Amino acid sequence: MPISSAPPNKSGALWQDLDSERLLNDVIAMEPEERRLTADESTMDKICYIIAEVIDAKWPITYRPSNGAGDAAVQIARGLNLNETHVYPPSLPVA
């Protein structure tokens, strides 16, 4: 079966409220209070790092390119003289 490049039909019930401005608040309200977690910037960095590690572990062909991209990003940030607290090395330790 060929994959269609046509845009999805957005007329069904699934799509009905996706453009709603209150959608995020509605979704947040559905989460049980006892299961809510907040994440600061450091926690989000760790989550992103873990996701990248999982992708690299699943598809080893991406390992070296993604590390190279991380190295390049650090060098660019330093070349732009960004504050060192905003420059994360590609080997960000997960603690």
C-alpha cells in the first residue's frame, strides 16, 4: 500500500477541538492531581538528553552524527560568547 502525501482529513471528531485555545488547560485539568510533576530547566535538559540517548541506542547509525552535532552546537555557542551556564556539553551527565 503506497504512502499518501495528501494532508490528513481533519473533519472527524478527533480533530474537532485541536485548534481550541483552551486545549492545553483542558488537557492539564484531566491529569490526576497526585500524578502531576513539575520540571525545571535542568530536569527538562536531562529528559532531552535521555531521549537522545535512547534514539542513539536504538539506531547506532545516528550516534556519531548526533554527538558531532552536539559538539558543533557547543562550539557555535562559545563562538557567540554565550554565557557558559547556557552552553551544555554533549555528554551532559544525568544525575
